[in-house]
Amino acid sequence: MAEAKELIASAIARAQANLHEAVSALEKIPTIDATSVAFAAHALNNCLTVIEGTVESILVHLANNSDAELLLGIEAVQHATQLMGRTLSQLMSASVTSETKMCFEVVDLSLLVQRACNYYQRASQRKTIRIMVEVANDVPPVRTDRVAAAAVLDNLLSNAVKFSEPGKQILVQVRHDKGRVVCSLRDEGPGLSQEDQARLFQRGVRLTPKPTGGEFSTGFGLAVAKELVEKLGGEIWCESVLGQGCCFSFLLPAYQKPPSTVEPVG
């Protein structure tokens, strides 16, 4: 019993650390507009993922507990978290509009990718999915909106985990290609048919593959990711063979350092 309590305390401590990080990100959103609502919804959705994972861990360690009222209360928290997740998914899908304003800055995309993968590696533990990251040596920073780029990463990683069977792998690669930085996410999921590929990135379209762990899907996430990438001056695409997984990639312009001005002599 003592060991179970220690495991639960450890899970809660990890959840608290992740929640603190998510709340810190929320505090950086300067104003309340359509864009802010979408990004705040993404951050809050991450909070709920942490809570849901912690609740599942607690339920596992209390499986032999005879206190029916306690178990019922924890299951109620789990159900409420799932309902809130669905509401946030709908909010994220509906909030990105043509009025979106970007705040461009120099961003280390490789670091952003590594942090996102670290988060999803923890979030995917219940499905025993392994996330691997490969970053080339010559990757320059990009000029982009940090929060928008993070939202795109969040969507693609979430989908890769959502549609992968337990025990599979996800490979995330970052490389430099002719003045652009390319990020690719390759999974071992069911892949997409030609018909599904033709409908990719359309709002409200649910594709044939189904989430493997009972996760909720709105059919809007990829459309939002495409809109954001294009507003950042980039591109997004998918390569897939049915039965052989998917590789989603997006590229962003590399940061070009302005030429130094030299004062004329004399």
C-alpha cells in the first residue's frame, strides 16, 4: 500500500509540474481575441491531458481498494475531464479565423520540437508509444510566431499518438532544406487511403482511421494546423501508403540575419 501511495504521489507531482508549465504559457498570451482563445484552448487541453493521465494512474493503483465511494468519485473526475476535453477541442477548431494576428520572432524550432516531444512522451505512456527525435546538426532558427508553431506541433503529435496502436513508435525529424526548416512526424499507424488523402486539411472532415485509445476527434485539427502554417509563410503536407503509417511534414522559413551596415570611410 505504501508503494502505491508513493507512485500516486509521484504522478501528482509530475502533473503539478506540467500544469505549472502550461499555466506559465497561458500567462504569456497578451490579449483576449479569437487567436488567443484558440491558443489558450490548446494549452488548457494539455492541462486536461495531464489530469486525465494522473487520474488513470490513480485508478490503476487503487484497483483493489474496497472504498466504492472513493472510486466512484475518481471516475466522475475522469468523466468530467473527458467532457471538458471535447468542449475545448470544439473551441480550438472554431477559433482560428482570417483575423489571426501573428507575432513574429526568432525561434529555435528544434528546441520547440524537443519540448513538445518530451511532453507527449509522458502523455503517451498509457499506450506505451515511444517518441524518438532526430535533429540535424545544421538547423538554423526560424522566424515565426512561437505560439502558433507550438499549436501546429501539438496537433500533429496529438494525432500521431491518437491514431497509433499501443507499443508503436513515432519518429520526429528536423532538418534544414534550402533556407527552410522542415519538421516531419512519421508514425506506424494505419495510414491513409487516396480518398482520405484527398480530404485532408478540410474543416469538419473525419477521416477513416479511428483513435485507438478512445480519444475524441473533431475533424478540425488538421485544417487549423494548415491555416496556421500558411499564415506563418510555410507549407504542410502528408505522405502516406495505406497500412504503412503517415508522415506529416511542415516547413517554415529559416531566419535570415539582416546584412550588417558598414559606414562609409572618409
